[in-house]
Amino acid sequence: MQSCFHNLQSPPKVVITLLWLFTSFVSAPCIAATLSGTVTDEGESVAMAEVIAVNATTNTLVSSQFSDENGHFKFELPDGVYNLNVSKVSFASVWIKGIVLKNGNIVKEIALTPEAFVNDQAFTDPDGCN
């Protein structure tokens, strides 16, 4: 029994490679900018703070990561406008909105504040046992 396709030749490898390259460029966003920075608390680096990049136009999560042992983070993102959220347990969450990335690098220094000191008020034990 012979296949109906026995006389067909496979497409040249060059054509397959070109199709693959074309679809790769069309579907992948162009990484054009870097958004990086350091998370600190009173000048000291804060490790393991969660840093989230959100597309400000679509309000969708683009990427997230944790700051390293020196408080550093780095995103490589397509041009656009982003909101950045930085949070860590026992610290007040920080939003930085409207960061415009366009063909370059932006560095942000983000200072976290312990939740106990938000609004300039020290934590008070309800039982009065500070």
C-alpha cells in the first residue's frame, strides 16, 4: 500500500528556518529597556522584598521577582508605562506609578517603612505592655 504523499518533497530547511525566525520576531515583544533599583529600609538593603511590574495601560502583571541579598532587582521590559509594587512582610507596601520606559535604563531607589511606624505612630500594645 502506497501513501498518497510519497511523491511530495519536504520543504527545504531554509524555508522552515525562515518561517521559524519570522514567527519568533512577530510574537516576541522587543525588550528595549531596563528597570532596576534597590529596596532599602533606613539606608540598609532589604533582601527578599517582592517587586512586581504591572503594565499601567492594561493593568496586567508583566513580571515579578524578589530583591537579592543586596536589595537589588532588575527587569528587562518592552517600552511602555509601568507601575511598580514593592512589598515585604512587616513593611508597608509601596506603589510607584507611571514609570515610562523608552529605549533606556531607569533606576529606582525604593525605601520601605516598617508597618509599625506607618503614619509616624509607633506600635502600641492594646494591653499597654510595650
